[in-house]
Amino acid sequence: MSDKLIFPAGFVWGAATAAYQIEGAWDADGKGESIWDRFAHTPGKIAGGATGDVACDHYHRWAEDVASMAALGLGSYRFSLAWPRIFPEGDARLNQRGLDFYRRLIEALNERGIAPAVTLYHWDLPQALQDRGGWLNRDTALRFAEYAACMFRQFGGEVRFWATHNEPFVQAFYGHGTGENAPGHRNPWEILTVGHHLLLSHGLAVEAFRAVLPRPATSGAPAPQIGIVLFVWPHHAASRSQRDQAANRIADGGMNRLFLAPLFAGGYPEDLLRHFRWRGMRPAVRPGDLALIGAPLDFLGLNTYTRLVNQANPFDLLSGARQLPARGPTTAMGWEIYPNCIIEALRKAREYTSLPLYITENGAAFNDVIGPDGAIDDQNRIAYLRQHLAVAHQAIAEGIDLRGYYVWTLLDNFEWAKGFGKRFGLIHTDFVTQQRRWKRSAYWYRDVIARNGLVEE
Ligand code: FCB
């Protein structure tokens, strides 16, 4: 690696979080129940019986957290809005106190020159909508569009980047296929319907965005932008055999092409439709849906952490593939450390779109050790981030229009079904005292941001 990798001027340096993972205050100030509240309160769903009831208590400690972001020098902070905090029943009744929380947060970020990057939905559907079928019910897409339109009217001009969804793949496959995530359904037949309704809700929200915030005719202050955040993990076949190659194509299809193609190429890939139809699964597409889903965006966000290696497995009725265990060193998630995931995910996106791209999540969980002096010398996380940023730099040199990078995550938080055991943060959270402590990687990232790149000492 060269000793100096400087990024283009204006490159966005960020960190990301999600509402349920950090906010806590699960029933404070009129917030409604979400499917993650219900799921985490169900015994046996989350490692160690953990819940996000308190999490990082960010709802009450947001000012301290924003001060940390400013000290890091973040150019942008990506976070999500908890829909049931704002609309406790999912529709109709607006909860002013929930809205006020986000207004304070957005104002504080802007005052400090940290561009808010807001995700409207990071998996915490209002339980009241789940009771009416959730994402299986087409009506939920309409409710989402109303919620989105309201947010655009409330905060439109103050938020630089809007993303409709975070990883519809995960919501559809883990929420409804494996049941690892809320609402915990284990019913593969739901996956394509849920996926389609998520995409439809995205399209409807984009339509609302353009109506509320038409693109300015002249360029002045940066105009608010709309996009979506996808889970794009590269897939490799375990061997050159035709069976492994075919299985890999379908596995890659289910995770990546199933969402990229309707968003950017006019419809669902034929080979996937054939594959799933044979299993009795089909998306509930109505006339006009695909045009809505394909509406032009301003940017695309990619979350990528590793690669997956697939081997043919006729016993897996859903994908026909089995993921081989990681070959090399892994993070505490058991995910292979594979820095090229960055460039492979970006190239995959570029097959579909020439939009500006952002890495909206990348980072690593490790078993951090607090030293006797209280320091957390997480060299493994620094090495991970450095290697992945070096590849991001290479992608830009290759001509890929990568505009920014967000570390997952600002501070250790509730890692979904894994509970609090998996620490991805730049900042350590003591979940008993709520004390925050910068890890060595936070100081390191602060210097990367200040130098706009990697400068080895
Ligand atoms: C992503 C999620 C994020 C976090 C990381 C580790 O899939 O978007 O909330 O859990 O994984």
C-alpha cells in the first residue's frame, strides 16, 4: 500500500447508526410499539435475552453523542427515524414529542456542519401495522409513503441525504424467511411479497419526495437528495463446477439482483422469477408498480462487510446453495475479512447504475479489551478499516463515482438478534453506566478525516 492515499475534495466521511440499535426509550414520550420491541420482548429471540429498551440511551444522550461526532470531525451522520416514535400506530396520529426529538437532533447536526443522512426505515415497523399484516399487506406501502411525505415536509430542506430503506433484503429474508429478525416469520413464501411491497413503498416515497422537494432549477446550497441503501455482499462460487456456478448465481440473485434489477433495470430478473416460481413464490406485482420502483434516484448507498462463498446444495430448497465457512481471518461475527468486498460491491452496483455511490456501512465487530489504563487499543479494527478504505481509494482511482464512506458504527450498540455481544463501535459503550469511551480506532478515524485520507506515520 502506498503511504499516502488522499481522497477527492468533498469526500463525505461519516458514521452510521440505526434507531432501534441506539435510542432506547422504547416507550417514552408517546412512542408506539415496533415489531422489534415485540420481537425482543419475546423470550428466546435475542442472545442473552437482551432488548433495545435502553440500548445506548441515545434518546436522552444525543447531545453528548453529537458532541463526539463533532470531535471526530464527521462530515455526515447516518441514522434512522423510528417510525412508531412519530406515528405510534403507523398512520394518522402524529406524536409531536417524537418529532421534536428528531428536530433537535437534526438542528444540532446542522449547527455543527454534520450533514444529516436520514434513513426512513431501518426495520422497526409500527406493531399496529404488523397487526394488519405488516409488509405482507400492500397497504403498508401506502402508509409508509404518507409517513415519508410527512417527514419530507417537516425536515426536507434540513436533511442532505434521505434514504427510503435500509437493506430490504434483510427485512424480507431474515424477517420473513429465516425468522432471525422481526417479525420472526419462518415462511419463505412471504419473502417476495414483502420484498416487493418494500420496493413499492420506496417508489411511492420517491414520488412523494419529488412532489414535496422538486429539484431546484439552479444550483445553490446542496439540494436534499433521495436514494436507497442496499445490502450488497459479493458472492463467489466455491468452484468452477457448473453446479456451484449456477447455485452462486441464484444466491447472488436473491441477495443483490432481486433489488438492483427492479430499481435500475426495469424489473425482476427472469432467471430468479423462474427459480422462485418453481418453489411457488412470486412477487405480487401490479400494473404500474415497476415504473414507480424504477423512478430516478440521486444516489445509491451500499452496505458491505465481507463476501460469501457458495456451493451447490440441493437440500436448500430456497436458494439451492450452501455458504462455505470463511477461509481466512474473520471478525467476531465470523465474517471473513475480505477488503475487496468494497470494490466488488461498487462494481456490481455500477453494472446497474451510474448514480453517485456511497458506502453507507462498513466496519467490524471485535472482542475489544479494556486495558488497565482504560484504553481500548483495537488495532484489529483499525487494520480492518484501513484495508477497506484503501480499496475504496482504489475504486475511485478506477473511475467509480464513490462519494463517501460511513463506518458502521459510531458506538457499540444493540446488534439485533446477537444482542450486545457484538461490538462494532468506534466508541465503546458501557451498557451499565452508559459511559462512552473512545477506542483507539476513533482517534485513528478522526485523523483520517482530518487528513482526508490514509497517511501512514
Ligand atoms: C447491517 C445492518 C446494521 C448492522 C450491521 C452490522 O446489515 O444494517 O444495522 O446491524 O449490519
